[in-house]
Amino acid sequence: MHPSPHLSPSVPPHASPHLSRTALGAALLLLLLPALALFGAAPRAHALDNGLARTPPMGWNDWNAFGCNVSEQLIKQTADYLVSSGLKDAGYQYVNIDDCWMASQRDSGGNLVPDHTKFPDGITGTAAYVHGKGLKLGIYESAGTATCAGYPGSLNHEQQDANSFASWGVDYLKYDNCNNQGVPWEQRYNAMRDALHSTGRAIVFSMCEWGEDNVWTWGAGTGNLWRTTGDINASYGSMLSIYHSNVRLAQYAGPGAWNDPDMLEVGNGMSFTEDRAEFSLWSEMAAPLISGTDLRTATPATLSLYGNKAVIAVDQDPLGKQGRQVASSGGLDVLAKPLANGDVSVVLFNENASAATISTSAATVGLPAASSYKLTNLWSNAVSSTSGTISASVPGHGTVMYRISAGSGSSTGTTHPLIGASSHRCLDANGGATAPGTAIDIWDCGGGTNQAATLTAAGELRLYGGTQCLDAYNNQTSSGTKIQLWTCNGGANQKWQLNPNGTITGVQSGLCLDVTGGDQAAGNVNGTALELWTCNGGSNQQWSLG
């Protein structure tokens, strides 16, 4: 969080993060970082020994979606939703309160006081509720005389405030940088580190220091995570800029100490393709996965991103390596992240506006020599093999993400439900009917043979154990052509291509398999028909193998 315009922090919020020491030292660091990232030559400072955040923290924070409009009710409802939606089971555990939770003045004893209009049960009661859901509570303060929104800060009150947080049951502290009075960074943040330790309570220490003073070079000995940049916003340009800053810092991250490129804006207004790119890149960079959207009203498409356990597993991999950029040319990037079991996660990222093919090799991403490699697409769940070349057409502003190991595999000949991202419902032969001409629609996934698609070597999608095919009506190839069930006959209108970007296109038409009505909630109810449509990147054209 950056300061409000009416406040005067001692360090300008938009200052270059490298001006806090000499300009020469910063320039040299910037020149050396690419080489250090490639060869791993810069040792990371010894990690803070509090035993916490051995994998990047996962959870939610209210600021990006609500600003100062935080309340006990919002925190409790979000905790409820993390449980009911399955996100808790996917790994999201921290429910974090940001700025504006407290009264404007300390009490007569100098203690912080919750705003009892916003938090009638206090932080203690709110924490008890969150803990009762099997979750953990986070809170916010600033390492200055005031928070960014003007509430009392913790500078020179570190132990008193840490004691309050511990007594209330707080599990995570986001510690901001506003109104810092020019006191050196390490002095202020180390003071709170020591205060938290003295409480005896396990509290994750998140340093929101804006990437000042090259925090990544000393942060591991002070906190569990540290912001590497200024604030993110819900735009592709902001996300891209922060990615560029964070990706070059891989050598400083590891278990218990993480580079933090700020909260996820997934669900806050970027396109589905851009949202998926952010989630892929943050997971590849072993970043904290802290949602900054209103999860209570999130669409199925947004939840399909937050809830992808295969991608989350890359972020949470216990080896604790941040993915490195191993190739970049003309805005076409390749990132590789070694995983604990010997696999490598690879992200192909297209920074540009138009689709482009991105290629790399098994050797470049750090895989051992082998005769064949198995590629599992982490968004579509499709499996394929390669002898060494890794290549895909990647949409503009998008990613393709693979988990790769030595071996081979293929989705051809396998049977799966096909799950639509915009609805979290399954491709379905309406009503379980088998007659030619039966409409193909979406329906709640139920495990029936009318939802079980077999991918054949001929490119067919067969239902009912292989007797009936997905068919574009009457060989038509225009947008709006309905999809139906028909006796398999080898026709071009029954051939389909499962693409690395998660779309399924008709071989005859080149158009996408589309849930009619776009990616709005009203167009994704049970019984919504499927059709061919011009490929447009919408979540209603995204499919995964269940």
C-alpha cells in the first residue's frame, strides 16, 4: 500500500527502489542481476528462523477490493466462503485485515484499539471465528508514526503492538512503510521482527517495504516475505511491470523467505487470459498467493483460476525454488522452476498483444537428458510427449504452463469429462439421450457416460463409450453453428483439436467450442447449448479434462 496523497511519508512512495543507497551501487546490482540469476552466484541471506512460511503464504486480503471498507462481517463471510468454496482445502488459509481496522487514537495506555463499529467483537472475537473455521487471521500496521490511511502506526510502539497482536490471536502481520520519519529500513523492520519473536506466538512477518533499500538482499533475515515493488493494480500493464521487477530476484527466495510481487488481482477486471497469466506467473515465481478480490461474488471462471490445484502445487512445491526466466526475446518469455520430485514447471509467457509461438528445449529448462518427455498442461490437463522441443501457440498477454518429466504420455484414447471454465459444468449430451441430433450442452458434472468424452487418434470426441460423436451441425462452419450428438462417421465436422491454450477448435471450421452467451453468469446455467464461435479468449471457450 502506498500513502494517501494528503500524507507525507519520509520516503516518496514512487521513488526508485534503488535510491536508498548510492546510485552507483544500485546500478551495479541491476547490471549483475541477470548473470546472478542465471548462475545462482549470489547467496541468499540466512532465512529468519521462526519456522513459518516454509512455502509461500496463501490467503486473502481485503484492500484491493474494499480499501478502508473493512469490517468484521466481511472477514467472517470471507472465512465462510473459503471453506464452502473449497479454497481452504486448496491451501488458502490466511484471512488478512488491511488498513483502517483501528480507532484513530490509541487508548490511555497507548494501546491500539479496534474500531468497534467495524469490529464489534474486536479483533479477538474475529480471530476466534476465523480460527473456528480452521483458518488463520492476519492484520495490518505500518513501520511509521501513522499507517498509510492515517491511523496510529507502530514506530516506537513495536513491542506493545506485537503484544496486542499476539493476545488477540493474530497469525500474520502485514507491516507497511508509510510515515517512516526517515528511520532506516532495517532498524524499523528488525524492531518489529524482534518484538513478534518476544511474544512467543507464531506470526508470519510480511514486510510491505515497497522494494526499497534492495530489501531482497537483507529481507530473509528479517521477515518471511517482502514486497519487491510498489502497489499493483488491476491492469495488464501494472501486472507486467511488477513481473519484470520480481522475476529477476529468484536467487533471494526460498523456504521461509519469499519475494512478494503483491496481491493477486485475479477477478478484479483484467481479461480471463490476463488473470490466468498472473496466476501462472505468480505460482511459477513462488510468490505468495493472496487474493485481492471479493471472493464472495467471484465467478466460476475466477474460481477456476484460484482453485487450480495443479498450478498451486507448483507454487507450494517444498523445494522452494523461485522460477527463473531462462529465455526472453521480443516479449516472448520462458520460465523454468525445478520441483522437488525432479519435474520442471515451465511457463511460456507472451507479453505481446497478438498470439505467438514460443519454443524452448528440455535442456534449456534444466531437464536431464532423456529420449522422451511427458508434458502435462496444468490448465487443460491434457498430456502429450516430446523428444525435447517444448513449443506452443500462446495467446497475447497469455501463458501456457506445463509440468514436465522424463517419460511419455498422451491424452489420446483416454476418457474424461470436459469441464468449462466459465461455468464449472460439464459438456453433456442433453438428458442422457443417445439419438443422433441430441443437443450438446453444459450440465452439473455427474459422472454419467453422457459426460464422458473419449479423445481418439482421429481427433474425435466420442461419448457413451465411443458410439456417438461430437458433431458440428450439418457440416456448417459459421459462428453460431450448433453442436450435436451424431453417429460417428469420420466426417471433418467431427474432428476436434485440443489446443495448449485450453480451447477446443473444430478442425473443419477453425472455430472454438463455445458455451452460448459468452462468459456471463446468465449464459452458464444448466442446459446452455454449445456452439461454434470465433475464438476470442473468453472463459466460455476454455476447457479442461476432469
